Amino acid sequence: MIYDRIVDFRIEQIGWPTSKTDFISKGIKYYEVFEDFPYQNTDVKIIDSNTMDFTYNQHIKDVGKFKKTEKVDLNSYGGSVKFY
């Protein structure tokens, strides 16, 4: 769902979001999509007006496990999506 909202943002705002804060500040439909987003860290890298990289990591479950075990999961959840 978040990927659809990023595309909606691009069309409606005539540009990519510059950050998570920028994204959620543009309306409730953008804010709501992040309510259940299971990652604490997001990064946006705008290449040009047609291309953007959206990266996310620090899955909430991984952070919780680290607090209990103090061990880092080498196969932790995260990812990157390229829009063009």
C-alpha cells in the first residue's frame, strides 16, 4: 500500500517526497499508510524528477530482539524500492 501512496504523492504533489516527514505532512491518506509500517528507519534519495530510491530498515521485531538478546540478526529485514 505504501508504494501506491508514494506514486499518488508524486502525481498529486508533482514531485517525490523528500522525507518521511514531508510525505506524512501532506494529508491523512499519506499519514495512515505509515501507521502500520513495520520499519523504524526510512530514507528517500531523489535521483531526478522521474527516479527515486526508497530504502527502509530496522524492522520493529529485529529492534525488539536486539534489546532482549543484544545480538544483531545478520539476516534482518529491510529493503529498497526504485521508482522510475
